Amino acid sequence: MDLTKMMLKLALGGGTWVLVLLIILSIASVAVMLERARIFYRGRFAEEAFIAEIEPLLAEASWSETAVCCETAPGFEPQVLLAGLSQVHRGRQAAEEAMEGERIRLGQFLEKHLGFLGTMGANAPFIGLFGTVLGIIHAFKDLALTEGGGGPAVMSGIAEALVATAVGLLVAIPAVMAYNFFHRRLHTILERSQRLSRILLTYLHGPAPVEEVPEVHLPVRKAGRQP
């Protein structure tokens, strides 16, 4: 019974706090969008130009020069190729496993915080609807306490309650759009990484001669440019 009274008291208080919650969530959502947009923008990659540059080097088994190209090229995709180059001395299978592991790590980095945008897009309308229901309950409470009907006051209260639904949709729509956009970019980056991996593997038919194996180390990228 105490729980019922507490919930009734919360409902009679109206949906103002729901609007405050939606505003806070919208600010967090915009912050995530800006952060992910910065990461993806700095990770732009000229795929065809890069492939045209490295294919002659791979054909000559110039692993060191190819690694230098990967280290200096912008974008996330060359990191995957660089991981494979660091293992060419161990053979084709080792290089393939290294690149697959780097692709997984890259995917986890790029997918960071995208779940929040997906959750906001799916649930913000329901949060707004909840606020609207609370606002309508509050409006009917005012109607019960008003002598002579109070129709205009009730209509005004219901109109205010519907604001919560509108705000919920306003928060959800950009979140869904951003979520879909970033996921498409993530998919494109991983597909490009897979293509680079396959290009390297076509030139690895067996263990590379020891004297041709470079000393390759994964570079430490500047903050914000690479994961």
C-alpha cells in the first residue's frame, strides 16, 4: 500500500522531471555525436590512392617500405595492414590472424558509445510518453479539485503534458540518424580493412626470407587520430 501511495504521489506531481531528464539525455546524446563525428572525420582514408601506392611494394616484397606507408597514411584501415606486416616473418597464417585481431580491436573502438545512441533512439519516445501520461494524470487531478468544471485549465494541462512526447521524439530522431550513419561508416571502414588484408595475403605464399623481414612496430598515433 505504501508503494502504491508513493507511486500515486509521483504521478500527481506531473511530468516536469521527465522533461528535465530528457534534456539531460539530449545533451549527452549530442556530446556523443560530436565525439564520434570527430573520430570518424579524422579517420578519413583515400582507399584507392593508398592501394595504388602499396601494391608495387607488396609485389616486390618490400615489407619495410610498405610499413612506412601504413605509418604515414591517415585513416584507421592501414593499422590493420600494419599488424599483418609485423607478422610476415611468421608466415601467412600468422599475418592473417594478426590482421583479424586488429580488425576486431578497431571495430570495438569505433563502436564505442554507439550503443548509447541506439538506446536513446529506441527509448526516448517512451520516456516522453511516460511524461505525457504523468502530465495528463496531473491535469485530471486539477479538474477534480476545480469547482465548475475547469475545462480550459484541463486542456491547458493536457497540452503541456504533450510537450514531453514531442521532446522525446526530438531527442530520438537525431540519435537514430546518427546511430545509422556511424554504423554505416563503421561497416565501410571494416570492409576496407578486410580488403587490405586480402591484398597482403595474396602476396604471402609462404614464410618470408629472414633477411627481407622488417622490424615493424605498431606506431603510437596521436590522440584523436587513431584508437
